[in-house]
Amino acid sequence: LAIDIGGTKLAAGLVDDRGGVRWRASVPTPRGTDAEALFSCLAALMATAPSGDVMVCGVGVGGPMVADGEQVSPLNIPAWRDFPLRGRLAQLTGLPTFVDNDAKALALAEGWRGGAAGVDSYLAMVVSTGVGGGIVLNRRLLDGAEGNAGHIGHVVVVPDGRLCRCGGRGCLEAEASGTAIAAISGRPAAEADAALVARTGRLVGQAVGSVANLLDFKLAVVGGSVALGYGAAFFAAAQAQLDRGATLPYSRGARIRPVGLGPDGPLVGAAAVGFRGRGHLAFEPTGPWG
Ligand SMILES: [Zn+2]
């Protein structure tokens, strides 16, 4: 049972152990600040799932979180601050339940059956309303102390730049997210001119280059409505900047490409969070299929 909790919609799906989506449904994320109303909406959505032989519940949700999703405070969902999501879902479903950051979930999905399949070390990121990321190194998804590793949206790309939701200045999310682009241009991000598309690509390429130099990988796969909406012009600008920044012997030649999974990516990722929690994910060395 896969659940993707986004700022725009809540999605649920049944995903098989090969990453095939057997059933899916979604509803718009309720506006407002009532934590229980939001959870009730999610529970009602989950209740529409057909009965079946379900082994685990996996969840992708925006960061940050503490204790590996025991409490979540997604920046894009003000209704939940320190919300005990994992425990509440486990109680509701009676299933072993695992919660992770939605961009980390996407990283698992892309390595499982997407654009990073067969690659041992890579970055997956989303450039959308916000900017998120997840990093796999040596076939292991990085977690960090409380599950927040990979938050590339808060790497600084413009010194003393725009104020970020995190309180910092000049973070990638504050400069290159859809929200930031709309604030900079005064128009919806989708209507950005060529110069702003190129700037967005350059900033993403700059951040990816810094992280590639730090962590030693040669592939970044990028999804999200902003990156995919801008398409070739965005990716060309990002690659050119990455070429300028990733110049060490081990990072030179790093590539930035669109994600391989389409709209199913978030649900496949949420399922991967569940399978990983149960020790059943191919590209992690503990998995029985590896
Ligand atoms: Zn920030």
C-alpha cells in the first residue's frame, strides 16, 4: 500500500513487488490548518482501496521529519507540525508502516526501475513548487541522523540571496523552485522567459556540481513540474553549469538527466519505502533480490 502526501494532492496506490501500480486514487489536499481533518481525508481515500494481500504500507511525504517519520512537519503542508504520521497510519491499517521523505522515495524508485536503474551512486531530485532530493551512494539510500539526508533544496547557491522558508538566504529552493520563480517574475513559473529558465537550470547545475564534488557520483536524475515543464532548455543550462563545477577527476563527466519514471514515480517510490523497510529492495545489499 503506497501513499504519497503532497501539497497539491494526496495519492494512494497498490504497488506490486516489481513496481507495477495495480490501483491508484487521489484527492486534492485539503486547505486549512486542521491536522485531524487532513488525516481523515487521507483515511477516507485509503478506504477506497480494493482488498488484497497487502504486506506493508510505505509513505512518501515532504520534509522535514524527526525519528525517520515518527513525526512529520512538511513545509508544504502547514496543517501537520510534529504530526505522528507513522504511528497513526500503522494504527489505521494494522500493517507494518514506513515513512520517508518524498524525494528520498523518488530516489529509491528511480534506482529500482527508473532513470538510475543499475547505477550504484546517484542523486535524484525534484524541482517543483519546492526543491527536494535523495542520494544513493554505493547502493545505499542515505538517511542521516533523523532521516533528512539529501535536502539539496537548502544548499546555498546565491550568497545573501532570497529569504528561504527555512530561515536561510539564497538556498536553491528560494531561488529555483516554482514558488521562487513566480515571486521573482510576478507570473506563474510555467510562463518564465528564456532567461529565467536558463538561470533556474544554472542554479540547479551549480548545486548538483557541488554535491557531486562532495559525494563522488556521476548521475543526477531530475523530476518535478518545473524541471520537466522547462524541458531541454533547462537541462542544457543545468548540464553546462555542472560541466563547469564538476571538474575533479571523479566528478568530471557527471550527467544531469530527466527522471525515467513518469507520473507513477511518487507512488512507486512510496512503495519502495515500504519494501525497503521490510528489507525487500533489490538494490540495497540486504535485499533478497540483490
Ligand atoms: Zn532553505
